[in-house]
Amino acid sequence: MRRRCRSGMLLLASAVAVAASSLPSPFPVDANMPDHSSYTIDVDFEPVSRLLAGELVLDWRNNTGQVQESLYFRLYPNAPHYGDGSTGVSEVTVDGQAVDARLLLDRTVLELNIGHDVERDDRAEIAMTFETVVPSTSDASFGILGGDPGAGWQLADWFPILAGWEDDEGWYLDPPTRFGDPTYADSATFDLEFSAPDDYEVLGSGATVEETVNLVTDQVTTIIETSPGRDLTLSLLFDDEAGSIETTERSIAGSAVRVSLPRDEALPGLGAAMLEIAAETLPLYETWFGEHHDRELDIVAASLSGASGVSWHGIVWLDVDAIARDGQLSDRTLDTLRFVLVHELAHQWIAGIVGSNNNDHGFMTEGLANIVTVLAIREAHGVEVADRVLRTWVAGGYLAMLESGIDGVTDAPVTDESDIVTRSQLIYGKGALGFEAIRQAIGNDAFFAGLAAYATEYRFQVSNPNDLLNAFEDAGSVDLDDLWSFWFDEERTTLADVDAILTGFAIH
Ligand SMILES: [Zn+2]
């Protein structure tokens, strides 16, 4: 979105033209597309007071399969770990009528009484005004909500969003943890009108369809539209003078993929290297998981805490300092970058397009993304490189745990009491090895057939562990209960078990 122009009041940045993917895809477009809810958000951002103030209208479609008389919005900025961050809501209406709304004990949940039953598949329009104060300390939850006026902003989970719905659990209202990835919502489309001072380049989910500069106030109003997604996440890069942001762009599999880096983080060749990795990876993922609906994808430098990368709807954040630790585009930096970026790109589908609860079943997101990363690198760089990635990046930490006599259950929720290092090795490491064990058991073709079936059935929907297990069992025509339980539900894995999977990787 570097098309800002000071010579006129209005500048239209048209959406990028869509070209057909170069690889055949087994996925009929929109074959399983539910009728989505849609958000319309009109908000002003005032950086000095850290305030996002505006109005939100949700055209809600009751896709829960049940009659509902109450709705629950998540106000994640009220989480205790955000300190002075907050979201306040007022003037709540449903279909134009004022309704009762109250914060539950966990102030991240707003309950509102609709006032009548909403039948399944029926709609209701919920409107509210809201004010979010972006926290001044943002070291919890990976730093996904924070920033400062002179550097820029990372805005995830910044507006009231309807809680995620699980068929077997109901509304997901668990308090966010200090480790967790709170974002968990059903797919919806978003129309955003975002006004902010003309010091920032606004990047993120969806496509910019219009950008208006007010030369009197120096405010820029950006209008963004999205395809279905589970969040609406923005990066505001500080851009006060020409050339302060380096942008590199490339058309990949019909999408405009754009890397945006502040000049002081833009190592020579780094943007091009990111795009090369994306070009190796995105067409493969489209073949494996179906079309990536957004025809714009941003890869943006971000200041993160405890993560090298985070993926959102149509935007990937990379912590360049954490990836390029030696300050140059060395082999080591490229190795790290490849693993992190291929992993984050996997999240565009897992659990972006294909939903699951990353807080309760993190292995479905992280373990699966990790093994898919290894397999994508194998396609692009051969089995030797992939084998090294599997052993060092994926299995290494978990192996070290086992060597010190510690194992644990992979499929367990993240809580405030979690030993997060151990939990991470289980979710990312043991989880990935479990999926690799399944691939070796049913064969490569059945594994990818199972993944494709899973990705088709739960496209824009929410899945649970059993859904994924069933997809692999159906594809392999085999009962995988014991294998699944061994890797994901039990804690009796030995070094020999892991060694067998690592040895088997190259021959399957
Ligand atoms: Zn991840």
C-alpha cells in the first residue's frame, strides 16, 4: 500500500488482479463455504493516547446449529497481562433495539442478551461503539498488541469479536493465558474504515480498496475488505519520510505477496529471500490445502516477544532481529528464515482457513504446521535438507526433554500454570513427530489425501482432534486409534520411538 499521494485528496488503490494458480488444485472453489457473518468497523486511531475508538456492526449469521438467545464477545485487551490496555463497549443494540450487555467476571467476555431467540441459520445485527486502549506494555501474548507512536503498531485482537463456537463445547469463553494465542473465532468477512495520522503505512488482513488523505488534518482513511478469516490484524509501520520502509513485492500463485521492512531491518537481499521462500511454498500449500482466499499477503517485520513469527489472516509477522541474529543474510539466517516463514505460511491454512482451537489443542496447529513445514522443505530442497530440519528444528528440543527423563501429554490445553517450555516441546516437537508417525504408517499419498479431505471438510469451519484423526483413518483405511493415542494422549514415548520415526523419514 505504498501508493499514497499528497497531490490530491483521493487516491484509489485498486485490489490486485487475481490470476489463476499455476498448480492444479483438488479443491473446488467455495465448495464448502458457509454463509458467513460479516463485520463492519469504522475506527479512528489516535497514537499519542493509544486510543482506537469507533463503531462496530456485526451482521451475524447463526451458524451454531442451535437456537441462541445470548451472544458473547471477546474483549481481549482487558486481559490482566495487558496492564493498562482495555476495551470498553457501549450503546449495544440488536436489530436496532437496545439490549442488556454485561462484562462477565473475566472482563474479556461481554455477554449480551438478544431479547429473543435467533433460530439456526437466521441472522441478527449487533451494533456497538467501542474504545480500545492499546497496552503500553506488550510483552505478553508474544507482543501481538502494542507499539508506540514513533516506531509503529501491531494490532491483533483489538476490537470486540464474537467468541468462537465449538459444537461439542459451545462458546469458547476461557480466560486468555499469558502464554496463549487468544485469537479464536469463527470465520467472518470484515469491512474496515481505519483513520490514522499520515505517519504510518497500514498493512494487514484483506485488501485496501481505497485510501483517502485529508491534507488539512494529515489523517489517512484506509478502507479494507477481506475474504473470510478469523481475525482482522493490522501493522502500522512508521513511515514519516520517503524510503523509511523497504517494500518488495512478487506475484505468487495468483497472490500479491509483499514484504515490508523498516530500513534499519532491511538487510540487503532479505526481502527477496523471503519472497523466494514464499514462492517455493505457497503453491505447494494451495495444492495440499486448497486455495488461499486472500489475494494479498503481507510479510511484515514485527517486534515480538517469545516468538520469531506469528501468522494472521493475510499477514505474517517476522521478528527480523530474532531470525537474523548475526545481522547478515548468512546461511544460518537463511536456514532460520526458511523454517520460520514456511511454518508461518502454513498457518494461513492451519488454523486460519481450516479452524481449530489453538489454545486447547495446540498440536493440531503447531505440530501439524511443523511437519508440513518439513515436508514442504523436502519438496523444495530435497530429503537431506528436510531431514536436518526435522532433527534440529522440530525434534531436537523434545529429544533433549526425553533424554532428561521428561515426557508429557501432547493434546493438553495451555494454561497459566503450564511449564511453557515443556508444553511447547510437546506441542511443536512431539506433536510433529506424531503426525510424521502417522505419515509413515499410512504412506505419503494417504497422508496427503487425508490432509486434503480434512482441509476441504473444515474449510472456514472449526475442527477438533477426532476430525483430523478420522480424516487420516479414512484416507489410510486403517484404525489409527492406538498410534494417535500413543503420540498425542499418552506419555510413554522413548528415545527409541523417536529414533525410529527420524530414521523412517528419509525412506517414506
Ligand atoms: Zn506456529
